[in-house]
Amino acid sequence: MKWSLFALLIGFGIDLIVGDPHGLPHPVVGIGKLISLLERRFRALFPRTARGEMFAGACIWLCTCLLYTSDAADE
């Protein structure tokens, strides 16, 4: 526990000093853009009912997980 807190504080300090590089996109930004794109597509495809939105959300979740899981397996 002590080392985990220490690592967290060091990581936080480094992030404050260095920050995210502007030239390299962060993977979370890519995931967010993918989810936005899929949401627009699936909202147009499924009806605007509770069941339609549930299916659209499930499809978005499945596509996102499959794309990023297969990408991580390639590394």
C-alpha cells in the first residue's frame, strides 16, 4: 500500500511537470472519438426507444471492446 501511494504521487508529479505530449495522441482520446463516431451511426440505425438505445449502447460497447482488445493483442 505504501509503495502504491508513493508511485501514485510520483506519477502525479511527473504529469504535472511534463504533461501529455502534444504531438502524440493519447489512446483515451482515440477511444472517445471512436465512441462518438459509433454513437452517431448506431443512433441513426436503431429506433429512439429504450430498447433501441440499449441495443445501440451494447453495439457501441462491443465494437469498442473488440477493436481495442484486438489492437492490444497485436502488440
